[in-house]
Amino acid sequence: MTHERAGLSGDDLNRLFAVACDDLAAERFAEARDTCRLLLDFLPAAAILHYNLGLACFGLGAFAEARDAFVLGAEHAPADTSALFYLALSEKRLGDTAAAIVAYRRVLELAPEQTDCLFNLAGCYRDNGDSGQAITGYRRVLELDYSYLTAAAALAHLHHARGETDEAALWYNHLLARQPGDEAARYLLDALTGTPYEHAPESYVRGLFDSCAAGFEQTLVTDLGYDNPAQLHACLQRCPGHHEHYAHGLDLGCGTGLSGLPFCGAVGLLDGVDLSVNMLALARDKGCYAVLHTDSIAHHLQATAERYDLFIATDVFIYIGDLRETFAAAAGAARPGALFCCSTETLDRGDYQLRATGRYAYSRPYLTTTAATAGWTVLTVEPTSLRREGDERIAGDLWVLRFDQVPA
């Protein structure tokens, strides 16, 4: 059937195409999708229509349909790197990193110096655990564009994770020379060099967890053998001062909600607070929180009118540092006799220390004394193994504290 017989002239099709383009530009993705589908009934070999349909579906989060549209767009226009690039993005969103790698390689056969493609391909290798290939890819990006700072940051983080201190420091310094206000680079460089640092910058914590939210639970639970929430809950159950039920709890740095699951059954209302919007979106799906707050721990505790009788901080202090403000703020939001459950990485001597990993560790005397200054009494502390790191397990402590009163 020709479009003339369907009552649409060539001018009509051109007008509809312009409308679809306007809808795409204005992010009216559903309207653009519907118009592209209509146009493809008349022009099924039009590569640009398949490409635009893919863009509309991608904008709607319909990544499988987007992938299929980009496949057809690439078939009808084999030299179009844009369709292949978005095909790779769609495959990655669908969790098929191997297929994304294939599509990115096809782009690079046509455009070997496409830096965004090289960067994304390196990210796929990194996500697949091939840090060597990833480093090669990021270096190639920087050979082509030395100002591509996200590649420099990725290189620094990879070398850092591999324990290659000199290389990591080189790229952190590269970042700081061009962005002196880069708090994350400064913090991680200081961690590498052993420079004392009282608090992890909020921008670093937010950026770290926003970027890793999608694969966070797979990495932490499956790959690293993490079960701290269950361990901490069991520690509370063994504690002589525990209760069967709590009226209102707060999960500090709740992340994706892993801690909420074991605790929520004993809490009438359980709230959560976290800096990362992406982590909170996953926590919301757990269905165990009454309210989720996008905020820093200290600010929420200082600003809230709620009074809590249970606080949970699982693997949270490792990104805080000096705990005086946290315990004091929690005391201000605590009901008499409230309990505080937390975990820490173990430090044998001193107070607290920023380690080369970018995480803080704490000594038992420091936490006991700091908590007591704000009115918290240690009820129990137990040694534990937190998770795998390389070939070893990280030593830690599980704590339960009770709020008695702020010392005079």
C-alpha cells in the first residue's frame, strides 16, 4: 500500500516527520514513538525513522524496543555510527555487556577515534572485570583528548583499586591540576598518601553511590560475600537490652535498603536517609520504609522533628570519619533508651583512620568514648568479618549502644 492510497501525501509524511522530530527535541517521547511507528508503516526502510523510534523508546526506558529499532536502523544504514552507538547503550541498559562491546567495536571500525565510544567500551571492560583492557581503553581516550577528565578519573580509580598507588596518584593529580575543587580526587589522593581527613566529602559519597547503584547489590552481596545487615540484626537479638518491638526506626545511610529488610519486621515505622538518589530509588522498591529522605545523616538528624527509638548504621561510618557530630545529632533525635546498631572496620591503635581504600576504620576505645560523650552506652560489641577484599576478609566490629542521657 502506498501512502497516497492511505490518504497521506508526501507533504503529509514530511509534516509528520517534522512533528516527530519536534516531539523528540521536547522529550515528548511517547508522542514521538507513536508518530515514528505510523511513518514506518509507509516507509519501512527509512533508517532515520528506525533511529528516531529507538531514541523515543530509549527516552521512555523501553530499552528492548529501542535496541530492536537501532538494529534495524543500522541494517538500513550500515555506516551510521549513531545507530550503533545507541544500540550499544541499549544493550548495556538491558544488562548484556558482551553485546554492548560488540556494538561499540562496530562503531570503532567506522570511527576509530570516537572518544565517547572508546570511553564507554572501556567502561564495559571494567564492568566485566577486565581492568587491563579498561585501562588500555581509558589511556587511548586520553591520548586523543587529554582534557577528557572522566577518563582520567576512571583511570585513577582503576589503578587505586588495583593497588597501583603511583599510577593512581598521577591521575588524581592530573584531575586536581585541571579541577582544583574536585573534592573526590583530593579525598582519594589523601587516602592514598595517608593524609589525615576528618570527614569524607558529601560530593564524593553521593557521586560514588549514584554511579554504582545499579550493580551495587550484585557486587556487594554476591561478589564480596556481604551479609552485615543480617549479622547486625542477629547481634541485636543476642543483646540483653534489646526489645521485641520498636516504634520508629531510622536507617542511616540506608543505600538500597539491604539493612531495612532484616530489621523492618520489628519496627512499626522504619525511615531511611541517604545522599544518593539512585540508591534511594532501589530502597523504595524494597517496600520496607515508611519515608525515605534524600539528605546527609547529620543534617537530617539535626533538622527532623521525629524521635526515634532505633538507629541502624550498617557499613556507614566507613564514609563518615569523625563520629562526634553523628552521635550528638542522633542523641538529639533519640527517645530515652533508644538503641543504636552499627558496624565498623577495625583499627588496632589510634582513634580513627582514613585508609588507602578511601574508607575509615575505628578503634574500640575511640567509638566507646565518643559515643559516651553524647550519652550513648555500649551494650555489646562483637568482632566480625565484614566482606571480602581481594583474597582476604575485612575485620570489623558489630555494636549495640543505648541512649541514656547527655552527660552534664
